[in-house]
Amino acid sequence: MQILNILVRTKAGKSEFSGFDPVKNAYRVSVKASPEHGEANLEVVKVLHREFKLPVRIMSGFKSKEKKVQIG
């Protein structure tokens, strides 16, 4: 089990894992969904699950672009 810092970009052209940002010390994730009604959060979980092949859970930052997620 690992806790990761995530920076989310909503309303992107496509949903994808964009890699690590050493300046912000966080992984970047772009999602097509808008940040309304938790749609972007759900898509963040799907993108990270697809990338890491492990269960993903948002720990904090439900209404923020900066999130802490638990992997595994």
C-alpha cells in the first residue's frame, strides 16, 4: 500500500496518466470529465487503476486538483 500525491487536470482532450512532476513532487493525471458531481474523481481512480493494476482509493482532496490517493 502506497500513498501518492496526484495533480489532476480536468476537461482534457483524453484521460491519461502523464507521469511524475519532480517540481510538485506529484504524479500528473489528465481526465476528460468535468469536476462536477465527482465525475473527475471517478475517472482519476479508473486511470490510476489502469496504470498500476491495483486498487485505488482517494484519501483526500475530493474537491481539489491536488489529491492524495492510496494504491494497493
